[in-house]
Amino acid sequence: MISFASDYIAGAHPKVLEHLTKTNLETLSGYGTDTYCESAASKIKEACGCPSAEVFFLAGGTQTNQVVISTMLKDYEGVLCADTGHVSAHEAGAIEFSGHKVLTIPGVDGKIDAAGIKKFADKFYGDDSHEHMVFPGMVYISFPTEYGTIYSKAELEEIYKMAHAYDMSVFIDGARLAYGLESYKADVTMEDIARLCDVFYVGGTKCGALCGEAVVFTKCNMPAHFVPSVKRRGALLAKGRLLGVQFDALFTDGLYSEIGRYAIEKAEELKKIFAEKGYRFFINSPTNQQFIIMSDDKLREINDKVTYSFWEKYSDTETVVRFATSWSTTDEELEYLRTIL
């Protein structure tokens, strides 16, 4: 049995695990105040070209989204995102549980645009009763999106400008940031990401770490007294070193980028295999997530040989499934996949 179910099915990249092992017996202060968190934060700020950025490490993606959104929004505000956005579709109402509504707008291939933001905002403020409604206070996008698509620099610039025109901050979910930045279609850098949002996070869990996300507040805008706010939400890790050590490794000698490039290379090989076998693609994804239309009969045939993720039904007899690559994908796994398709 092989698996392409997700990009976090394996543990940690060997270099990350090595760094964890080497530092294991060191005695360090807690709650993210250790020297490795400090070192990792410095390296991330350098990669962002944003020396004034404020970096904070959290353990997981849903936790990060909830903490960032709930601490940055006013109590009467909600967050605007694509109807397929992760905070709307796959986080069990975590944002609403914090007291903030998710306000959705139609997306195309997982993406929203400046025009959609304007349309929503104009309709909201054009309603004489908007004081009785949830105000749009933030725009949330993912890079890459849930469908593996990415925004261009021009699109990000337009979204950032439009959001700020309506007094909304911009939050970029970078759970799979390494794969977006290293995509062959990407025209943005991490410096561009930092410049064109108010806060984003560098994903570790899906990009080679055991766990962990690095939140980057790019405009000296970390919410006041952020530590007690994080702790109050049950998200403050006592052994913050676990996160700092991993990100210190990920941002040493270009490892984070290397992980992204490798997964993209394997995704391109995977796409070639499916194309040669005559399968159709649900969407043209330029990143490590690939969405394939397969017959239900074929899926039953390979179910005991490979794992993948169900995405959605395509027809009465066909299903869209997701195959994802990562740092742990091997040539042997790809070759075996070829033999069973």
C-alpha cells in the first residue's frame, strides 16, 4: 500500500528530525522564548525581506487561522473568503466558534478577486441596515488555494488594494506556502507575500515539519498582548522549542524551498503518469495537489493498493480524487502507481 492522501502523511523531513534530535537535551526556556525560536524568527524575517516583521509560532493550521482571525478582528466583524476557503469548508466552524462569522463569496478554481471583494463591500455598505449586520473586517485567501491554484502578483496587488480601500486587512493562509512559491507558474516571492498582506503564515506541518506554523505580522501590527490572547485560546505551547527548532532547520540552507521544489517536481511526474494513462484532470493545478476524475469502478480496483483523498462526486459513476506529493514522495511510489492505473 502506498499513499498520496496528503502532504503530511509522513513525519518530519530528515534534516528537521536531525535538528530536533541534536537539540533534544538542551535546556531551554518555554513558550517560544528560546534561542531557536529567536533564530528561526530572524531567518524568516530575512526571507521575507521584512526586518520589522513580528513572528509567532503556533502548532497547527486550524488553530492558527482561528487565533489570527479572532485576535485581529473587532467583535462585530467577520472574515471574507472564497466559498471553498478552508476556514469556511474544512475547519468545523472554528472561526464561528470564536464569535466571528465567515462571509463567503463565489470563487473560481478556489480563488477570489478584487472585483468580488468590491461587489460584496458595495452591497454591504449600500444596505441602510448594515449597522445590524456583520461587518467585513478581513479578507482571507490561501496560497496555494484548496484547489492547488495560486494567485499572481498582479492579483495579490489588486486584492490588497481593494481590501484596504474598504478598511479590511488581508490574511494569507500559507499552509502549503512552499509549494506555491516553488510552482513553475509562480511569479511571486516570499517578499511579495509579506508586502501584499497584513499577516500570513509559513506552513510547516504540510511542508516538512512534524507540526507547526509560523505567523508573520508584516506591518508591526501584532495584536496587543498577543501571548495572553493565544494562551486564552488554548494555543500556547509550553515547549515552544519544538516549533522553533523545526523552523530553524527549515530556514537553514534553503531547505524550505528545496522541499517545495522537490514536491512540485514529483507532482509534475505524477501528472504525466495520469495523462499518459488517459485520465482527465478536474483542474489544472500547478502545485503539489492534483485532482483527477476517476471512475468508481477503477477506484474500487485500486483501493487496496493506494490511498488518496476523496474530493467530490463528478457524476453518477465518476469521482474527483486528490493525489498529493511531498518531500517524502519516492520514485518507487510513482512507478508503482503507474503499474496499477
